[in-house]
Amino acid sequence: MFDSILVPTDGSEHATRAAEHGAALARAFGASLHVLAVIDTRTAGGPFSGDDLEDETLDRMTADAEETITAITDAIDVSGEIQTTIREGAPADEIRTYRDDHDVDLIAMGTHGRTGVGRYLAGSVTESVVRQADVPVLTVRATDRSRDTAPYDDILVPTDGSAPAAAAVEPACEIAAQFDARVHALNVVNLGDVAAGSEYTLPKNLIDSLESQGEKETERIAMRARESGVEAVTQVVTGSPATDILDYAAENDIDMIAMGTTGRTGLNRFLMGSTTERIIRHADMPVLAVNARDQRIDES
């Protein structure tokens, strides 16, 4: 499924951690690895004037980018050659363009970074790439939990039953098969949107119906995982989607969360887009965000 993996870097610890996870996936899938540094030319001019000084600034930013790439390639372990590139422009745009130019199958990037000459704010750039990329994006924060890059033993796939949520199932199962990981299928029955107030209680038969539907949805994921030859468990809980997903991940030592990036709302639905973004910002483990517009998931 993943033949080519792109690792954009801004030199931050988060980006380095993402590169380590990208390299682990490259080893597992026998994929080629690309490391990209983008010089944000919007920061080059600033208060400076004069072509010579601007050239000097760009030279310094280029040297900084070269050092950043060298630090990444020295830190990761892959069997094949690493393709390295420096580009100039808006980071999110250049990352997407590089993906298109090189037919990349997965992007692995940090979720926070630092600003300054030659740097870009990786958090906002990552969220922009997640929203618009037509390939899965593995987002990683530099936390104690994300230090372990392999093997992935437990992968969580939250679902609201929507087609966008289902977009994450196939890549999650493929990764689980490569690492012989257990797949956890989780459905959160979100009653907050339909409760009129703290004194309002939903009819028990409605709650039972929502939970029953959740069981069917999680079992579909479990069946797909078992078809891949990996173990699967299911769970249906009632509460707040983002909070319960994060709680479940922490309580069950989850190594990766795989989610769709868009969805729908309703009685037993939650907005996968905003929920996924919240998970990306707060999860201690890597999050694989799969945009439902990625038609190649269905073609693989």
C-alpha cells in the first residue's frame, strides 16, 4: 500500500520523531523515503532591503535547511537510499506539490515546531496538509509515548459509521498486518447533541439502538482486520468522542490512532474532521489521518 513515504522537516524534535516513524513504516513496507525541507520565502525579506542582503539571508536559510536534512538522515535507519530535497515557497503548498510530483503514498510530519529564519510553524502547516492531502498523513508529537517507533502492537480505529470514517480502516489494517498488531475498533455514542439539558434523559430504547448500531459498525472493522490475519477487539462507549478516544488510547496502550478526516453529525455521529484535528493536537501517540477524498485507498 505504501511504496513511497515523504517526511517534511523543519528541524524540530517533533519532525525528527515523525521521521523516525516514517522510517519504521518505510522498512515495514519496503518503501522509498523522501526527506523535504521547505525554505519559507515569506520570511526571507522581512525588514531587510537590497538584493545582496536578501541573497545573504536566503543563503543562510539554505544552509540551515541542509543542516536540518542532514540531522534527519543521520537520525533514521532505512535500508535503501533516502531522497533529499530543499524547496522554496509556502511549506504546506510545497509539501502537497512534492507529493503530487513524486506520487507519494504517505506523509509523516510533526504536529508542532518552531518559528524563525528557515522555520515554519509545523502545527498549522500539518493541519493544512491533513485537510488537503489526498494521501494518509501520519502526524507525530514528540512525547514519551511516541518514542517507540516499532513494532506497533495496538492500533485504534474510531468509527462513527460514516463513509469518511471508514477511509481509515484499510490503511490501518494494512499497517496492523505488517506489524502483527491488534486492531481496536471503537464507537463513541455521542448523546450530547441530542440532550436538551442536564435534566433531560434519552429513552433507554434509543440509547440501546445507538449502542447496537455502534456494535455493528465496530464489528465490521474487526471483520476486516481479521481478514488481514490480525487480532481485533471492539468497544462501544457513551460520552464525548474526542475525550473518550484519547482516554481509550491511554488506557489501552495504543501505539497509533487511525481516523478519517471528515464525517457527519447526528444521533450517533460526530464530526470526524474536527474530532480528528483535536486528536492530532492532543494524542501522545502517532495519528494516521486519512482524508476521505483519497480515492487511491479504494484502488489499493
